[in-house]
Amino acid sequence: MINWGRVILLALLPISELRGSIPVGIAIGLDPIKVLIVSIVINALVYFIVIFVLERVYVSKFNSNKLVNSIINKVRKRANRVKKLGYFGLTVLVAIPAPVTGVWTASILTWILGYEKRKAFGFISIGVVIAGLIVYSIILGVINLWN
């Protein structure tokens, strides 16, 4: 159970997400398919946590804070690449298994850009599945090369 806790925690964390949970889960000997599925599901659920916190905390604590609003406006201006692609941009952003391109970032952009939450979750979920399959394939490929 402790090993699954590691997988779940890594899938939840903003730096690692499933890019960390899949390799660690497989490395500690857990069933690779189960690791993939758990990592995808847990990582996708991060969306709801981020949106909930942003809506509750921003509205109640930072709505009139000039510094916070300035940061949000800067992010909004820099989000043009994602915005040009619309909701599909969220999928692309999440599907790329690189630092700062996961569910946390896409969820924050969903909120900042004012995207429809249900629709955004669908596109982000597709990106999570793609990223999970990419990471899974790479890890299994490395293991096969190693053996």
C-alpha cells in the first residue's frame, strides 16, 4: 500500500505528475498497466482540485489584490500559444511530457482564460492519456533496452 501511496502522491504533485509516478511505480515493481491507469486517473483529477482552489481562494482572498491580478494578466498575455489553438491547445500542452506542461498548468490556464470547465476537462483528460502512454512507452522501451 505504501508503494501505491508513492504513485498517487507523485501523480498529484505539480512537478512530477504522471511523468514521475509511472517510472517510479514501475521501478518499485508494481504492475505496469495498473500504474498507468492509476497515474492517469489521479493526474486527471488534479484538474478539479486546482479549479476548486483557484475559485475559492482567489474570490475570497485575492480578488482585489493588485499584485495577484498583475500576475494573472501577464500569464493571460503569455498564454497566446495555447489560446490560438483553443481547447485543443490544452490537450497539446498536457500531452507533451516535459516540465511545466501538465494538468496543473492547463488547469490554471483554463481558469485564467475563462474556458468552459467541463469542456476543458475533456481536452485536458485526452492530453493526460496521451502523456501517460508516451511516458509508459518510453519507460518500457528503456527497460527492454536495458534487459
